[in-house]
Amino acid sequence: MRRRTFLTGTSVAAAWSALSLGGAQLASAAGRDRALATTAARAVNVTGTTLEQVATPTGAGSYKRLAAGPGWPLVVRGELAAPGSGRDDRRTGLASFVQFSDLHLVDTESPVRFEFLAKFNDSAYRPQEALNARGVSALVERVNSLAGGPYTGMPFSLVMATGDNTDNHELAELDWYLTVMGGGRMAQNTGDPTRYEGVQNSGNSAFWNPELAYADVYKAKGFPQVPGFLSAAGRPFDAPGLTTPWYTTVGNHDDSIEGSLPDFGLLNDLYTGGLKLEGCDDATAAQLMDSLRRDPAGAVLLLGKLLANGEAVRRVTPDERRHPFTLKQFAKAHLDPAATGAGPYGHGFTSDMVSSGKLYYTFRISEKVLGISLDTTNQAGFADGSLGTAQLRWLEQQLKNHSGHWYDTNGNRVNGGSTDDVIMVFSHHTSGSMGNLLPDPRNIFEKRHDGNELTALLQRYPNVVAWVNGHTHMNKITAHGHAVPERAFWEINTASHIDYPQHGRIIEVADNGDGTLSLFTTLIESSAPYATDFGSTSDTNLAALYRELSYNDPNGRVSALLGAGEDHNTELLITKPTR
């Protein structure tokens, strides 16, 4: 559908008001249809995006099937700059790219996954996780099928994965991540390649046992029996790989045990060994959970006792591929020519970074748009992040180098900078999840800085228009306003691809020719069909099941993670940085 006429953002917002924030319930079908018509008229092409159609639950039972439903209209957000009339006809595209986040390529058979703690931490176990690699590959297929951004029409210059690319920083998971992104034949399994050795065929009723007929707690809620599910999930398949260059930002699950426990090498033998703890009583589980959060050494001792006790301990096939990697090894793996795929070589990382362990860098999104990728991880443990002083100073120097002017800490304007770029910052953590100020073992004497300090720094540089991140597994777009309009920026937080809604996000930057820029954010779903067949284990159906199972995961978080209408398909207005 080609853009034909300009319709104001006000009309879109009015039409959208007929929809609930989640976009699932309609107060007026006519209002929805008007909003969708306006959205399509303003776009170059909405095909293949959530502007066109969205996975929608059907059925009256507790377990919901999914079908294609109406798309989500564009929402114009003018908190930081007013939308001017006629801007569509003047619009010039500056950049078009895609964000992935929290892919969590996961080894479901790892001895260092504590699924029985799910009652205390709902990310410890997910019924769909054995299909994770196929689901991410289907998202890659979706990106490959699109001609470019729906509003600028520009081809994508790159895909940025904003952290938690692996689930438990294992070598096997890292290999799967690089293969899914770059392409190649792979199998999401470890240990014995001929059989599954994890909790989903344990007979433990607390987990979904897809191949067994008895009523576990998931089947009691309508989950199906799928013959051959586990052997099919672990069989080899061909990942297509991105046809677009891609970059990597590091996340907390890429550098610590289960994303929160500092890794001092104490569990290496458990990672690669032949014993997997699959359960314990509630009191012991609560004690272990507390130790994992507060006392890593105590957690190791308690795990040793539980394994020695032999109750709910399963013998699995040892596998050295489960060995945890360091962040330097993480970066080095990206430099393997076999992982280059569509490029660039290193995917943002260099040999100097491998040597120094400083995994932050700048890169070109387009001729006029600069990207800055940060490392917000803190190896002291806990899921939240922060920045060290050295990285914060490095970031400020990059901002100065690429800004025509900025403001000092007293609010005075400073002229300088040889280049004048539009700047977009990328990190794993959000402004609200950067409160981990414990000393980082990488530099024990270095001060750590939180999200408030980073926000204040970015607001001193008008060329910064957006901070793009993940971590929360939630769609959320926040306006960081300022009394001086050009000092405002947008924070764009995108959902994960392991929990529902499993979105990626297209981000386009356009110059409106009136002193403002528009940042268009458009969510995309994987290429997997919505309909599923419980009698099929084809690769296509497994990718479809990955989405459907995630929707039905009974943790009660779907609505929160989905986000509101203003967090989905948006036009974010902002003052254009000028000299």
C-alpha cells in the first residue's frame, strides 16, 4: 500500500483511542479501521509488519490458540516536539534498521539451569524454550523478507541485538547465537545428541512433559500432548542467517550464571559434568534461591549437598560445550571468519576489545546517523547493570566528537565538535535497571554510575535522539523531556524473543524538513504461521508452537510485556539537532 495523502497525527490518535492500550479489545471496530487506514495511507508499505496484522488469541478455554488479527495503528507521540502538518510530503529518510533483544539462545539440558526455582523466578523455566533457536530463526526470516522500513522505504542497514544473546553464557549457546544470526546448520541440544536429557521428560508434574500423556500442571491448563516433540526440537535444521549486517551488544546473561550470579569458576565442573538437579522441597528451593541472590559460595555448597544426596538428581551426558565463556571469549568468537555471515567482520568487536575486555564501540548506522553500543553489565552479579567511570568518560568523548554543540553540567552551551551526527545509543539495560553499583570485579576500585547519571549525560548532548535497549522483556517507550527542548530524547525498550510477544522492532529516522525529526518504531513478528498443528513436528510448525506456547505460559505477564499502544507502532517527534 503506497503513501497517498497526509493525515495528521491528531486524527490517528483519535482513531486509536477506540482501542485498548494492549490493542486486543475494540471499543469501536470502525475506529480501528479508520486508524488502520490512516496508518496505511501514511506508509510506503505495511506488509509483513504489525501495522498489517498481529497474533490474536482465539477460543474460550484456558489454553489459547492464535490467529491473524487486525494490525496495530501508528500512534503519533508529540511529547517532545509538535507534529507539523505536511511533514509526510517533505520527509527524507536518514536511517532504517532493526533491533533484536533478549534472544536467550538456551541450553535446556544444562546442569546449571535450575528450572525447579520457577516458582520464585518465572524465567527459570519456560515451556517453549526447547524451540528457541527455531523461533529466533523465524524472526531472522521475517527480516530477510522485508524490503525496508515501512515509512522511509529505506533498506535496513543493519540489525542490532541488544544483549542477552545467550541464556547462561555457555559455549554451545554462543555457537547457536552466531549460527542463528550468521546462518548454518545447527541443533539446539547438548549431551547425548540422540535423546533429550532435561526436565521436559522428567516425569515431574511441575513441568510440561509434551510427549507424556499424564496430566502435569501444564496439561491441566490445556497444554497439548505433542508426540515426538523433544526429539524434533533437538534435531538439526538449517538456520538461514541474516542477509543484513548485524551487530552485538552484551547483556547480563552473556556474562553471568543465569544472568544474576557472579561466575568465579566454582560451577565449571557442574556445567560440563553428568549430574543435573531437577528438584527439591520448597523450603530448600527457597534457601537456594536466596543463596543465589546473596551468597554465591553458599549456593555452591548447598548445590553440592543436594547433588550428593541424590534425590531428584538425574544423570546426563557430560559435554564440554557447556563450559561457560568469558566476555573476552564472547568477543573473540565474533571475530571467527566463520561467524562473519553478512558482516561486518567482528560485528562491532575488535581484537583490541578482546585484549582489553572493553566491549563498547561506535559504528555507522548510516551516513548521517551514528550508533554507540555500551556494555552495561556488572560482573559483581545481580541482573541489573551500571557503567564504570572509564566507559562513561569514553562515552562523553564520543558525544563531543560527533556533536556541533552541547551543554556543560551548569547548563551553559558549548560549541565544538568537528562532526554533527544524529546519535543513537544502544545498551542492554534500561535507565530504570541500571542501579547495580557494586564494585565490578573487572576493576574493583572503579566507581559505578547508574541510569540517572547516564540519562543526565545524554540530555546534555542535543544530537542524541534515542537510547535503544532491552532487558525488561517489555515493549516500553519513554519520553525523557527537558526544559530546553533540544535536550530531550526518546528511550525505546523492546520485548524479548523468548517470552511473548517475541517482537523485533524496525526503527527509522526521518528529517521532516521543519526543524523536527521523526523516529518511526514498528514491531515485527516472526515469519512463523499463527496456526499450529499438535500432530506435526515440521520445522515450520515448531516455530509456530514456539509463539503459541509462549503466549500460554502461565506466569500472568503477557499484558505487561506486550506494552501499551503508545509502546508499539509509533512516530516519535523530536527537535532536530542543529549547530
